[in-house]
Amino acid sequence: MAQTTRTEHDLVGDEEVPADACYGAHTERAVERISRSPHACCGRFRSS
């Protein structure tokens, strides 16, 4: 099943965010970058 998204706009550009998320483009970019980082902190911030 495909997840629905919405497009959030900010100064950096457009970012696809889950439609039911209570956050915007800045948070989505941070989540993507943290999950790709080799220095990620064991997922302790992603547990919520």
C-alpha cells in the first residue's frame, strides 16, 4: 500500500512529507539525514 504524502515548501525547496505528519519540510530533512548518517545515535531520537 502506498503512503500518501503532501508537499511542504520552504526556503530550501520542496519536500515530500507523510500526509498525516504534524511536521514539515525541515523535520523531514533532518529525519532523512540522521537515518543516513554513520554517526546516528542508535535511534534513540527516532523512538517516538
